[in-house]
Amino acid sequence: MQVLYHDVIIVGAGLAGLRAAVEVAGKHDAAVLSKLHPLRSHSGAAQGGISAALGNADKDSPEWHAYDTVKGSDYLADQYAVQVMCNDAPRAIIELEHLGVPFSRFDDGRIAQRPFGGHTRNYGEAPVRRTCYAADRTGHVCLHTLYEQSLRKGVRFYDEFQVLDLCRSEDAVNGVVAVELKTGRLVLFHARAVLLATGGYGKAWRTTSNAFANTGDGLGIALNNGIPLEDMEFVQFHPTGLYQLGILITEAARGEGGVLRNGLGERFMERYAPSIKDLAPRDIVSRSIYSEIMEGRGAGPMKDHVLLDLTALSREKIAGKLPEIESFSKIYLGVDPAVKPIPVQPTCHYAMGGIPTDVNGRVIMNDDGAEVYGFWAAGEVACVSVHGANRLGSNSLLDLIVFGRRAGKDINRFLDRECLSPLPLATGSADKVRAMISRLRESGDGEPLARVRNDLQSIMMDNVSVFRDEEGLSGAVEQIAALQKRAEAIRVLDRSSTFNTELLEAIELQHMVNYSLAVAVAARERKETRGAHSRDDYPERDDANWLKHSLCYLEEGGRIRYGQKSVDLSLAETKAEFVPKERKY
Ligand code: SIN
């Protein structure tokens, strides 16, 4: 088998991976592996913006940003990490601008900023314009800019290489096993440092804003290597996905003045969040939409969605600030948003949980903070945790940029001071992968993978979505455990080596069932309502028992072992604003 060496292997070419690559390049030899062309990475789908207390539009401060982030997280975010992110945000935006990101501007030339859900001034007093943007293509322009910068700095790209496993020597990580999609050949990538930046996992739900590629591969690989996943029960449903399709309609539409209406034409968010209304955090807005639908006030003949009304905005404003969603709405639903409201419904959007890391992206093995030598994670695959139980809109791009850069810096330090030569690869580094591929190719009588994947998406959508209860979650745990066996035995009919997408989807499905089981187990265990985790049978937040992060480990035989670790409340020790309290908007 071919063995290739680079000092640093970065898996995933979204914003977190590319920001880390830009940091490492020029100092060490960095390679980025991606199962897609980098410019197809899902970061490019982020529309509305990136938050930073620049204060270009309204008076603002990083401390208010941190307060909103902690409150938005329903107090589960680690407060020191939040402070790190919010303090670094203004610098990160200026840096992006200098790298070439074409941000939208105010007339006086400064970077424009717009309101987004949950972002307020003066500790919740009123919405603040904090989100920097490039029309509604912010992720797209950031991705292009960082890709160009990576190429300029000599980063080596391996496009369409899908990573299947980590290489381990004793407890350290020293490479990855990948398959080249074009040829089907396995390649060992040997390295001194490995960073996973593989993004999210929304594809386990039927309705999602996530791209086809978002199958949580990094999470599955971590679980297979004995590394736990943190806070997996917290899965964000974005309030405004296009009806029946789930395609994202940015929160910026509400930031620019759009309002949500039920089937009776009522502006229902006035009842659920009287002070900031349609700009409440996403968990609250998604729950409110479902409550309207369940109480019979949905829109359309089926009364199964609500309406996003932009008709009060001028056609020029929609075309100038929201061109992408104008075209999505016209193309997919035949609705001109300047004339008619857009039919929308909540859509699975973002994973608050992931691989536990410290603020430098180092992967943490357990609740005593032990690091995995040579291993980093950043972006949506990681859990720093700055989003806790619910992420604020536009804090995601910020997380990618801030913690991608920090991981890159930490890797540079590690290569200069801690790990001066690569640890030799263990013999048989690719054995597990080879055995899995043979099993999938040889299982003659299993089911087609699409049937197993559809069943998984139905279970997650019906029982592990916005509203949850013990019965649904326990049923989901049992059914997903059965799906693990069915997924292992699926039938792969395609025998070719060239772009064998059936085999690769079969491998992705193994990851999907494993992390979905972690989501369902963690949701069943958490007997309270917090952020995006809303239990009908435990409707209150319970800080006395549940102000804790969850940890899920995959054990032999596919079972999940559940653990916990404490939440960092360091800001609350000095500032009353950060002490957990009732979350009202
Ligand atoms: C949006 O524009 O609403 C999505 C961006 C995000 O999830 O922060």
C-alpha cells in the first residue's frame, strides 16, 4: 500500500480546515484531504453572516457577545471558551477582510452588520447589529478566499480522498487511512499531527439543510477509536427551511425585517418572545413554529408549515441583501418573496455536540482533560464547547475561523517543540478498514443501503427531533441498535473500483448509525429541557442535576457507554450576568 508523508494532515476542506491550513502553511508541510472538491464543502452554504462585536452599526462589546452566547446556549457553553471566541471575533473579521473576503459595506465604507437571533446589546436590552455579511453568500465568499490563500501558501490538496480511519501508534494519532475515490485504492497518510475538520451530521434526519456529504464521518471515526462524543443530544433545527425540502432560508431574512406568520396571518413570535420576537434564538423559534402547527394554526391545505413574510421589504432590498434566498424561493417553490410569503418549516441544521476539544483544538479523551497525542479537531465536528445546548446564528462561521486558527497555531507549536519526528506507523494500520470493506463487498444477502438509511432518517425525524419524550427516545435507541446490525450487513452490489459511491455510502452509513445511537442515548439520559433538547416529560431546565456535559463512548458490540463532565462557569464566578438564570427573551 502506498504511504505518503506530510507533517500535518487536515481532514476536511471547509472553513475550519482551511483556516488551520493557512496557519500551518509556510511553517510546516500541510496537506488537506477532502472527499469533495474543497469549494463544495458545506461551509459554503452558510448564508447570513459571521458575528463579531465590531460596533460598526450599533454600540457593542465582546462581553455582550459572550453574554448572549452563554444565555443562547441555555448556560451549557463553557464560559472561558466563549470568552476566547468573542474576544477574538473583531480581530478575526479584520483578518478575513485583509485576506480578501469581500464583505458587504455601509455607505461610509465600513463592514456592514445586521441583526441576528439572540444577539443583543447591554445584556439583553434590545437586538444589536453584530453580524458581518456578504449579502447572503457569506460562507461561500469566505470559503473561496481561504481556498485561494491555501493554494497561494502551498498547501497540498488531495481532493476526493475519503478518510476511513485514524492511524494509531499506542495512544497517539499519527496518520489516517484514506481511499482515493477515482481508483478505489487505499493510501496511508503518515503525519506528526492530524486535524479532523469534517463538519456536521445532519444527513441522519429526513429534513435537513445539510449537504449530501454531511454524514458525520469524523464523529464515526472518533467513536471507532475509543474517543467520546460530547453533548450529542443537542441538535439544532433551523426555523426556516424551504417547505418540504429543508433547504436553508437564512435567518438574515428576519434580520433584514422579514416576519413569521401562521396560517391565520398572525405574527405569532410576539407571543413566544415578546421582546425580540422573530429574532429569538433558533431553539425557541423552531419550537414556537411546531407549537403553532400542532395547535392547528399552520399554513396551507395541510396546515403543516408557516410563512416567512418578506413582502414589506422592497424588491431592491431583497435583490441586494438576500439574492440567494430570492432565487431559491423562486426556483424550488415558484414563490417570488417580494410578492408572496415563503412557505417554511424547521430543518435539521447544526450539531452543537462533537469531539471534545480544548480551546486549542486538542482532542480531550475523558473528563479529566487528558489529551490525545497528535490529534486535533475543529469546526462543527468538534465540541469546544462554545454553543452549549443551542447555537446562536452566525456564531458558527466565527467558531470555524477562531478555532481553526487556534488549532493551526497549536499544531505549529507541537511540531516545533513536542513532536520533532514522526512516530512510526504501527503494522496493520489499515487492517480494520480492509476488513470492513471486505465484509461489505461480500455480504451477499443483506438489504440495500437506501432502505436502512431511510429507516434511520425516519427514526431520527420522528423521535429525536425538536420535541422528545422517554417513550420515543427509548424506542429510538432500540431501533437504532437494530439498524447497526442491518447496516453492517448491507448488500453492496457495485463491484467496481472507480467512484464506487455505493461502497462509500455504505461506509458512511456505519458512521451514521453509530453517532445517531449516541444522540438518542444522550437525549434519553438527559431528563430535563435545555436549549435544543426539549423533553415533553421533563419540561423544565434542571441545573441542580443537569448542568453537565454528556459524553458518549462506543463500546465493543456497538453499545454506548454514557458519562458526564462538568461545565466551565468561570465567567459566572466574577460576573452576575453569567450565572445561570431563567432564559427569557
Ligand atoms: C443562516 O444564515 O441562517 C445560517 C447561518 C448559521 O447557521 O449561522
